[in-house]
Amino acid sequence: MPGHPIDVMVDELVRAAVRVAPRLEGPLRRLSAGDRHAAAHSLTDTATDQADEAAVAAAFARLARLLALVALPDGGARQMVQLPGSVGEVDADLEQVLGALSLASPPVRTLCELAALEVPGLLQWQAMLPPDNPWAGALSLAVLEQVATAGASLVSSAESIDPRTGQIARLWLADIDRRAGRREQALAAARSVEAVAADGEVRGYVEMLRGDWAAAPLSSPAVWNCSLQPVIGLDGSIGGLEDREGAVALDLVAAEQAWDRAAALLTGPTWTAHLALRRTWLRAATGDAAGAVEQAETSLAAYRAAGDLAGSAAAATHLGLARLAAGRLPADTALAADTATGVGERTGAATVLGLAQLCSRVSRLWRLSAVAAEPALAALDLSEALARPAGITEHLTRCTIDRAQVLASVGSTRRARLLVEEAIAGLGAATSEAATSAVSTELGLLLMQLYQIAVVDRDGAQMRAVAERYHSTPSVVAALGAQLPAPGSDAVALVYEGERRSEEGDDEGSTRLLDEALVLATTDHPGALLAVRASRHEYAIAADVMAAAVQTQLAANAAGVLGIGPGAGVDAAVSTLPAEAIASMLALQRRRLLLQGFSALVRLREPDRAAPLLAELEASAGGAPWWSGVADEVEARLAAGLLREGQGDRTAASAELLAGLRAADLRRSTISDDELRTAVSGQVVVADLVRTAARVALDDGRPAEAAELAMRGQARALVDLVSGGAARRRNPAPNPPGPAGSAPDDADDAVAAWRGANADLEIASRRLLFAIAADAGPDALARLRAERDEAQQAARSAQDHLAALDPDHWRTVNPAAAPVSVEDVSAALAPDAVLLQLLVAAGEVLVWVIGPAGVLATHHARDVWSVAGAASRFRAACADGLPATTDAEALSEQLLVPVADALRAAREVVVVASGPTTGMPFHALPLDGVPFGDQHVVRYLPSASLVTLAGPSDAGQDPASWEGALVVGDPDAMSLTDPVSGLSAPAPPLPGARVEAAHVAAVLPDAELLLGPAATEEAVRAAFGSAPVVHLATHGLLDRDNPQASCVLLADGAALEAAEIAGLTLRARLVVLSACHSGEGGPAGGDELLGLARGVLSAGARAVVVTLWAVDDRSSALLMGRFYERLLAGADTATALHEAQQWLRGLSSDAARTAYGRLSEEVSTRPDVDAAAATDRRVSPVGTSRDVVHGPVGYAHPRHWAAFALVGG
């Protein structure tokens, strides 16, 4: 923050220097204005035979060069030890400077020694002083002593020059005292200066400093300053300055009053700019983002009027941040880059570094606020735009880690992993033993962040792989030590692997891994032991472990609590610092430990043990919410709700849980990017909150409210997309005026272009991540990075265009849909239909049946740990043609039988699956001895909220309404392109798909048929958006790591990916994806539907027919032909699919062969169908694609008839 004591001290020295060397006024004034490099060059080139003038030139040239390297914009300083070589260059001519000083007259020599030696010396000690840190041990004490010694000498020299200069020097020392935590000493020094100052400007400056110290007791000011970046722990926690700021109250009223008093005494554009910049922070701190923008603009104009380059750079950066705080996204990176390349070249690297650190620090604080993820990422855009032109690589690495932590904090771990892996790939040289310490440190920090991302994902295999990479790189271990678990010793990773095996149905493998973890998790590792016991459902033992661990740490002494060893240095340092600072640090650490214990114990169903910990948290919060400074509100509300539930107070539990849901909804609604919003909705804590709230309401006898809570938590991001698209179609946005002389722009088209550009960026990013994981060569990586960068620029341009149309577009481009009620759902259901709503997770099953009259039945079971494994095995058995009677019956007993009476009366059942049951064929589960789909018309929705958006039934529609369908089949030259090498491998042809497509086109009126070579990407895209029905019979490929990159193959090696489809605007009532795996890809957390089906629904289609596994060519062709025949006969989509499945299920193998042969012969007469291909009965060689099965599995098996499911209306 410009206007700090170093700035003012330099101004005072320049004034004194101008008096004794008036011929040097020009370059000296440039130094005062922040143009340090120009000043240094001009002063160095000064030729004079006057000793005093030569001494001033040499001394102030050195000061200018040093300030350019070390002086940060907030009055702090970059440590000189961080600048190897640079400081050496500054000191290269030190002997020459000392020689010039020795020839000067005594008063001038004193001034020059102050400028060239004493000010730099004090700057160095200030840079080494940890701000207000009582835990820095002997270092803190030693630095304080050096500061006092250097400061006394500096003040003495300054006073010998001029009383005012001495007063400014004393204020600088006072500011250092304040940074070190000695606040009262600083205030006393300020009062002493004020008492003797004859100059009104000095008294005004005292008031400005008082305002700074009131606004930010620890550093100036709290949010907008440019302090050195703190170390971020492996668990993502932030230590250092932010940590302590959370424990110290700010006095914003006193700050504004002091700045008002200062304004009455300080005149001129520079002081106006200084005060406006401080009010920028004040407005932002009080939530007045628009006022912050206004003050920042005032400050920037004033600095420019004063010719202050460093001030202008700071104000421009603050303006960029203030605009982000006001919701003006994207970040103005062009302004930041101009600041870096223009101002940075003149003011020095320290200015650019400090401003970049400012942006990063604001990003971290916004991340902690939990409702500003996109502004936090945008602030990092500014930070990188500042640092990149200056080549500050360490800061760019830090930005990568910060960005990954923002993404991980909202659940977008895939993007976070891509960022970190790409950064690691850029540090490949560090894997050698010859790697520099700095690069090795960067690599180690990135690997630690990658490990933490795996922890967030509960991906034990990834955790162990990253730890192996860390320990196999000697230079990293040498630089950072053993920060990650040694290979083979990570019990928590084994626990997570065991949980995943259980979810996949491998109970034996899960038990083996958990047993191995128990052996590794000794009492010396309570966290690992807790994870093992909890995963084995041994709650009482786990609670004992947690309670003992918390009490042990709470009983530790101050040094032990903070993880440092005891010693005289610590005691001596602590004794010199205020007891208040020590107490605040201990209190914060104690609150964190209490929170850990409380959260764990309530989850372990130990309310009696947890309650005292919450009571202490409440008592120590000082009137603020009990989680302040130590927890996220959503997590805190969930923990409190679990406690109240455990105590039997369901009313209080519901109040806490509903408050948590409101906080989660607010967080989701502030995010426009669909992937980020999906990630936020899918966070485990949000899913747990929804399930717990629904359970409490259900147990309390409020079934309708419980059902509404369940709806509120399922596929919220998709509901927002579909709802927003429906609203735009009902109420098209007006066409805002374009630039002068241009045609008006269409806002809806701009939104569609933005979505499409983001889809392309997702695809390019995914390919790059794949290449990095595959250890691709440098040429391939360079090509893929270039493609990603090009897509990134296109997405940025589309975003900028949206912002130009509407500066507030970020709030409206993806509006949050309002929650729906049971009444809304009931009204949208047909009279003979019911909705089967499920919540399945963490061993818990909740079921509702909702009909036109409201909630008809409910079911709740807890500690049912077999559902996930059974669902996985059942689905696999259906796909592979294997028997699965035991698992199917067990699932039916848990999910259908308890509410069977309510289901039996309905003709149609709309299934809203959840968790491990998503993607499972409910219509193939047995009920009353027959498949559920035999008794009922079954369709699926990812959320009950979508029932209200489906519109009227399509039953009985005039066949003419289906005219103009797009039908695609068996594209020629299909291929799979390797994203790393760019090489393609041919995919086999699909003769059955050609038969299917030709028959479908013959059934549908006036359909456009694209077969073989005609099925190009251009032709498909041209017809995709306007067709009322789209039918794609081709290869489908599933990308399990990134479901939005799942695709269907087209001719000539092209593909249509889920993310691309999501970027389109569809008018289709029905899209049929008759391609393998088209229904796979989810769920994510929060039951978000991913993959091809999500892309189609979010693009505007009312319904999509998808496949749940690799489909059989013959059964697919037969079923789809029957489906369209029934549709054209007047059946609605769900009924048509139901009747087609019943028909196919009843066929014998001989009857199926005969029907398929007849179908082939019929379509072979079409002029656009190759007769030989149409009658080809060969088995496709691709076992994971559209197989023609001639084995013993009859058509009554679900493999044939149950593969297709209708999602949507």
C-alpha cells in the first residue's frame, strides 16, 4: 500500500538531497515518483567534479537500485537472501560509493550514508522479521535486537539532517514495532512524534498511520496488503499472517475516522491518492464493492496526476481486485500485464512481485470465504499476468498451488490435478540429482499438493503413487525432508483403497486392505488409526482414539501445540512479545484441535463426548459464530446438526442443517462455470448435509419436507443448466446494441458460444492431462499445450464478449434454479404415475414414493453397507450376461419391497436413483417374481426437480410432428485418435448399426439418414440443433476419468464429445444414443449426472435414450425398430420403450434371428444402404462395443433388453 514509511522516508531524503545537489533534482524526483531504474541510470551517468554532488549521485543511485529489488509496495521488504546475484550487482560498486562518500562534506556524507547504507540495512532487518510471530524462536528476538540497533543509528542520523526527517524515521521504526506485534509501543512512538511535530503534513501522516494500524493491527492493511506469502500446509491450512489476522479484531470505524482527520491535514494529489487507496480497502472490507471500485478509480487518477509510477501500479491492481469483488469477471489481465511490463520495467521487480503477491493473497482470503471461488481464480489470473512478464517463476509455481487449492476446495479435483501435473512436467529437470534447491523445492511443493488432491478424492492408489514419486526424487527429499508418508507406510491410503474396493463389490479385497491398514496404523498415528477403525465401522474404538488424541494435544505446552521443540530461544522470544499475541495464537490452535475432535466424535455417533468440545468452541468465539476462523460454515452446520440429532433434539438439528443448506446453496449460486458448480454440488460435505437433513425430517414425521430436502441435493448443477435453458427458450434475451456500426449481438447466442468455447477448452485440457500422465514426448506436449492455449484464448474471448454485452453477466449466465416442492412434483406427474426418490450413501438408504396425492410411502434403513457392492455386481452381471439372482434380490429387498404397495398401483414409475444405484437398471430388478420393468413403465431422472421442467406428455402426437429426424448409422472410417501421438487406430464397422439406422429412418417420416461416408461431423452438426428427433447408432466410448469427454464416433475419425454437445442448443424432444456406454459417466458427488446424457439434457433435449452397457448389435436394431414403431403408433416415449423391451424379452433366439434377417432384407432394398453390409451377420470383434452375441444367453436376460434406459421426459 503506497504511502508507508519507507515511501515517505525516501521522499524526505530526496528533499534533503535536492537542497544540497539541486542539479540532480530531475533524477532524484524520478526516484521519489517510483521511477527507480531511470533514476539509477541517470544518477550513475552523472559527471561532476563537485564532491557533494558526486556523493549524492552515487548514494542515491545505489538506493534506487536496491529499492527496485527489495522494497515491496506495502512497506515490507523482500529478503536480500532471496536475491542471489542481484544484490551482488548492487554491491559491486560499493567501494566506489564509499569512496565518493568519503570526499563529501560532513552533513552531506551523513545524508548519503543514511541513503546508501542505513536505510538498506534497516530494510534488510525488517524483511527478516516475521510479522507479529511469537513462535519464531530465537530468530525473532535476534532480529528485533538488530532492528533496534539499526533504527537508533538511523534516527540519530536523520535528526542531524532535519527534525522532520528524524520524525519520519521514528515513524518508520514505530511501524516496524507494529509489524512485530508491539502495538502499544508503536502507538506511543506516534504520539511522541505528533507532540513535537511543527509540520501539519507530519501530523496528518501520523493520523494516516493510525488508520492503517487500526484497520490492520498486524499488517497494513489486512486484505489489500502485499505481505510475503505464508507457507501453506499439506492439509491446505494457511499459516503465517492470515492465520494471525483471523485472531485479531479490526477497528474499521477508528480507521476511517483517522483517515478523515488525515485528509484534513494532507493536501496534493499524492496524499489524495494514498487515502483513496486506503478507502478502497475499507469499502471492500465492509462489503461495499461498488464503493471500492469508485475509490480505486479516484486513487489511480490521482497517482497518475502526481506522476507516481509505483502508486499507479498499486492503484491499477487494487482496481482490478475491486472489480472482481464487485462481480466484474473476467479479470482485466491486460491491465495487469501492462502494469508488469510497463511500470515494472521502471519501478523494479519488487513492485511487480509485491502486487502479484497481493493478488494471490486476496485469492486465498476469498477462497477461505467459501463463496468466492471464481473471483479467487480470477485474482490468480491477475497475479500470474503480473508475474509472468517479469519471469518470477517461483511465484508462478505458488500461483499454481493456490489455484489448485481453490479448485480442490470446491471439489474440482480433476482440474486441480491437471494444473499441478502440468507444472510438474515443466520442472522435469528437477528429477535429476543436479537439480537446484529452488527447483527441487518447487517440485516437492507441487507433489505435496498433488498428494493433497488425492486425499480430497479419497484416492488411496493415487496417494501412494505420489508419495512414491516424492521419495524417489532425492533432490526433493533433501530440500524438504520426508513430508509425505514413505512407500508402504500410508495406512490412510490403504483405507481409501479398501473403501473403493467395497464400492466396486470386491468385499474380499476390501477386507484385506483394511486389515493391512490396521497393522500399519499404530497408536503413534492416531489419524490413521481413526480412519481404519471408522472404515471398519468400529465407532466406539474410533471415538476412544479421537478423544485421546485431542486431550493429548490440548494438554501440550505452547511449543508442543505448534509443533516446534522447546528451547531457551523460544522462551526468550516469547518473553519480549505481548501476552495478548501469545494468548491469541494458543487460543486459535486450541480451537482448531477442539474442532477436529468435535467433528470426528459427532460422526462417530458420540454426542455426549462431542458436546463439551462444542461448548468450549462457542465460549471461545467471542460472540462470533462458533466456527469463526477454524471451519467452513457448511461443515460446521453439519457437525452441529449431527450433534443435535444424536441428542434427540430434531428441531434444533433441522435448524442447523437447513442453515447449512442455505450456505451451500449460496456457494453454488455464486459460481457460473458448470464444471465448478457441478463440483461444488458434488462435495461430500454437501451430500452428507442433504442426507442428514432428510433423515432428521423423515424420522421426525415430516416425510414431504424430507423428500424436498432430498430433491434439493440431487443433480443441482444440471437442474440449474436445464432450468436456465428452459427459461431462455421461454423468454429469449433481448438483443443488446453492439458496437457502433455493427449488427446487434444476440445474448443467447453469446451464452451458447461461451458454453461451446468452454467445452472445447475442457476437451483440450483433458487431452493434455492424458499426455502428461502417459509421459508423452516434448513434441506431443508442446502441440497439446498449444491446442489448450488456443482453446483457452477462445474461451476467454467468448467470456469477454459476454462481459461486453452485460457487465453483470456472471450473475445471470447460469442462474440457480429455485427448489421444488412435493406439490410441484405431484402436479407434474401423470395420474397413474409415481416418482421413486432414493438417497443411498454411507451405508444408509432413504426411499420415498411420491404420487399425485403427495408422499405415499417412505423407507429408511441405516448401516446397510452391502448396497454399493451389490449394485456394482448386479450391473456388471447384466452387462456380461451372467446370473445375478442373489444381488438382485438383495437390492430389491432394500430398495423396492419396503414401498412395494405404493408402487404396485402405478402404471409408470419415475426413478430418481442415488449414489451407487445410479446407472443401475432398476427395471431389471425383481419384484413379485418378475422384472420391475415388466409391471411398470420405467423412466429415469437425475433429479425430481426435472419433472417440473419436462412439459406435457408426448403421447398421441401426430406422426407429422416427428418429421425431419436426424438418423446416423455406422459412419465410415471411424477411428480412435490417440491424444498424445495424434495417431489414429481404426474402429471396426457396425453392420448392425447400419441396419438399425436405415430401419429407423424408414419408420420416421421424412428423416435425414446419414450412413457410412455421409455421417461426417459437419453434416451431423448442421442437422443436430434443429431436428425434432436425433438417433445416433455408432460406437460409443466412455472416458471414466473425465466423463464429459465421452463421445460417439463419426465418419473420417471425427467424434462428438459430451462437452461439445453441452455447448450446443438443441430443439429435439428426443435424442437416442444407440451407442455403447452412452448412459455411463456418473454419478459425481451430489448425484450429478455426467457424460453424454448430461450433455444432451443440458443442451435442451427433453429426453434421451441411453445405453447402460456395451449393447448387442442385433438386439439393439430389433429393440429400436420396435420402439419407433410404437412411438409412431401414438405411445409416449417411456411407454414405447417399455413395450419394445417387453417384446424383445419375449423373443427366442430363433425368433430374434428371423426378425433380424427380415429387417436386414427390408433395409437392403434402400438405395442408400449397401446390401452386403445390411445382411452381414458377422460378430463385431470389439468386445467392449456393440457385440453381436450368438452365445447361450437368451433374450430374456437383461443384457439384451435392459441395456436401454430413458432419461428425462
